[in-house]
Amino acid sequence: MATTPGDTDTSVLPGSVLVIGACGQLGLELVAALRQRYAPHLVVAADVRPPKNPEMLAGGPFELLDVLDRTRLDKLIRQYRPKQIYHLAALLSATAEKNPLFGWQLNMDGLLIVLEAAVAHGVAQVYWPSSIAVFGPDTPRDHTPQVTIMNPNTVYGISKLAGEQWCEWYHRKHGLDVRSLRYPGLIGYKSLPGGGTTDYAVDIYHKAVAGSTYECFLEEDTYLPMMYMPDALKATLDLMHAPAEQIKVRTSYNLGAMSFSPAEITASIQKHIPGFEVTYKPDGRQQIANSWPASIDDSKARQDWGWQPDFDLDKMTADMLLHLKEMQP
Ligand code: AKB
């Protein structure tokens, strides 16, 4: 049930919400969306470091939390009694390739600590993001199905695939209401991603608005699944508020919106900024991108809980450029 900003939707959420990894690209926007949906004081933002832009998390509680510190997590759960935990803290694909053991530890141990704590404290629901990175070079690249060959070949992808199976296990063994989405690359103007393979699709808008040339780290014809942030927030909140009987997938749902290449996003930007130029200098992230799907079949999410994206490439470009221009000093 949707509520007007500031209203507390107590029929859906009689307690508070804990967002772990609140200072990341998704976390900052999800905290704001949850605080609009419920009441700001009910949404506890937590991260290992304080936010770089504190104003983005102002208006509600913020707590320092290293998700690998179970004692601190237990303390926060006892203090705030959350009914829902959104656990977003992770190393993304490019960073985890450079720091594989820590990537595995944070992504895997972090998830298991949250799932264990949720069961121990009787937290009603857990949300955990998976990714298109669960797929690998043997996966069908176009309209990648929900159930197919996976064989991921990045540390991040292996941790996400194992995490999906753990989510399903905790649901089956402990009855934990854990839900998950396989996000494509996420694009938003409010915050920057860090350490992902799809980051170019955010950086390129910033360079275009600044009047600079953009040097792209992927080849111009590399197609990847992508999504505008308002659609990602809508999908996340719709999934978490769907009646439990509609949630048939307890690993993670394929989620799609659009698929484009660097050449196509450049052309979309050039409709607004004709002189914008992009050069290409592929690096190690090209190999990661080559192992991922080009487009996603998300029919299961559409069927089970009514998923429907609102933004295509040109609509996203118009909105991104508008907001980034407004934000210029
Ligand atoms: C990344 O590029 O690592 C992430 C993802 C697709 O999960 N944006």
C-alpha cells in the first residue's frame, strides 16, 4: 500500500527498518524512499563510515556498523527492533576482482551474519540484492532466462550466486522471509556508484553535463542490462510489499528495464548535447562485461508480483541531464 510522504504505513510496517550499506549508490536513495514511505525516524541508516554528504541521510537515525561485527549488529537490532533489514553492503564486481579474499569475506560472511541475526532476533523480512553478475560466459546472453546455466567467473558473481542459494536455504529451513532481485547496472543522478563494471553509464552523464569528453572503459558495442534508479527503487519496494504467497522465487528474481551499448547511450546524450564526444579505452572491466548477459528475461517478476519498468534509455537520458544540469554549481 502506498502512503503519502511522511505518513507512517503502520499496516505494513509496525516497527522500524534497518538499512545496512546506507551510504552506497543504492543505499542513499533507498533510505530516502523508505523515509518517504514510512516516517523518517523509523528508518535507521547504517554504514561502516559516516556519509560523505550527511544532508542526504539527514532527518533520521544514522549508526556506524561494520556488517562483519555481529556483536554491534545484535546491539543495533536490540536497540531499534527492526521488522525489516535491507542488507546492501558489498564490494562490487571490479573492486572484488582486485581484492578477491576481502570481496568474498564481506559479500559472503556479511550476508550470513545478517541472515543468522535476523533468525535469532525474529526480524520479519530481509532484503538482499543479487546481480546480473550471477551469470557467466556459458549463459545465453540475450534475454537471459530466470533459470539457466550460471557459471559466473568473477568473485562478485560467485559470491552473489552462493548468496542466492543461502537466501533460499534460510527461507526453506527457517521460514525467513528473505527476498532478492538480480539488479542490472543502476543509473542515478543523486549518487555515484563505486567499483562496478556498469559505472560508465553514470560517469558518462556527469562528463556530458560538465562539457568534457568521456573516455569509456568498455568497447562501444558492449551491450549490458541497465536500469534507472526510480525503477530500481520501485521494484525493491514492490517486491518487499508484495504478499508472501506471490513470491515464488526465493533465490533472486531477474529484473530488466533496458539494454544498451556505450555507442547507444552516447547517441541518446547527443540528442541533447550534440557536441558531446566519447573515446574508447577498454580495460579489465571489458572481460567482466563480456561474461554478463546483454539483456534479461524478467517475465517471472512481471508474472509473480507485477513488475513493470517506467524508463527506457531516452526517457532516462532526458531526466538524468535535467537533474544533473540543475545540480551544477
Ligand atoms: C557492477 O557493475 O558490479 C554492478 C552490478 C551489475 O551488480 N553494478
